[in-house]
Amino acid sequence: MPALLAATLAGGHPAPAHADGPPPSHGAPPQLTAETPGSPQGAPAPLYGPPGQPAGPPAAPPTTREAIMDRAEEWTRAKVPYAMNGYWSDGYRQDCSGFISMAWNLGSSEWTGSLTSVAERITKDQLEPGDILLFHNAKDPENGSHVTLFGGWTDSSRTRYTAYEQTRPATRRQATPYAYWTNSAQFLPYRYRGLAEGGGRHADGYPGRETWRRLFS
């Protein structure tokens, strides 16, 4: 699917292009909506895409929750356009799993079928900002497969959370019913294996309250 028009960063500054990779096109995408997204995706690929495929399973370099959320917020502010075959100026594929690969600072753009190789299953009660909610439809990967980044609970009953996700038309952040709008029972929580201790951004106390205030106040 051809890359869509790219958005500019907040403040009107265009996202820098990497000298060795495909620069994003220019122009703002349509205003984000709350429509339920489709989620086709590409297979694992090196940064900046073809030629070649990544060799072996992805590495899990150490990072922190703070760094994960900061990277996610960069794409959110830039409103990076969704593109299954497009690569942003930082080298990552512009689909849902490319977004998570970028947030986790992986060395390749993974897909929903390979993200679990650098993650471990957790429970709903263990979710913290920087974790993910993943649905991989193994029988038909392009039918419903999707992944979101957990940004914190938005209510004390833990029925809604702030989801960061790469979806049409562009990166968005919005309150989302747990676990997702569709196929909710198939979305499972995972935590990045390379997560360093500490790193801030906790979802306990009033679940997600401080995260919500920080991001939306």
C-alpha cells in the first residue's frame, strides 16, 4: 500500500529525513477520527525496509518506560501516516507493529507474529505504560491482527485505557475500551523483555491518573 502523506511535527517543524532512508512525504494527513481501524501489516523487515530481511530473531536492547513513551509521543505529535509498506524517517515501518518496534527501540520492524519473541505475557493487573495489548491472528494475520501501546488507565474501574497506536489515517492516542474496540478477548497484554528497572510512568494508585493528567492536561 503506498505511503500516505506525512504530517509535520508539532510547532510546524517538518520531521527530519534520514540520509540513507526514504524521507517522508510532506503535507498533513486528514484529521484523526475515532473509527475502528483496519490493521494490515508487513512482515519483519530491516530498518528502512528492503532489500533483505532481518537475520534471526530480534534483539531486545535495554530501554525504560519513560523512553518508550517519549518515542511513542514523538510519532503521535508528528501524526505519522499509516503505511504498511512505508518507512518513516527514523527507519521504522509505518504500521501498528512498526510503531511498537520503534517505541521499544528494536533494531528492525517486527510484526504481530514476532513481537512476542521480545516480550513476556503479563496479566491485566500488571499493565504499566510501555506494555502492549496484542492480537495476532495466526490463521489469517491480516484479518484483525493489531497491537496497541498501553499508556495508562483512564478510570478507576480499569475498563478504559489510553491507547497509542499506528492506524489509519495516522498515529493516534485515545481512550479505548479494554482490551480493544473489536476482538477484545483476543488482545493479550505483554511486557518488553528488555525493560530496565525504574523508568517512571506507573499506572498504580488511581490507575492511570497521573499519566492521563500529564498527557492531556
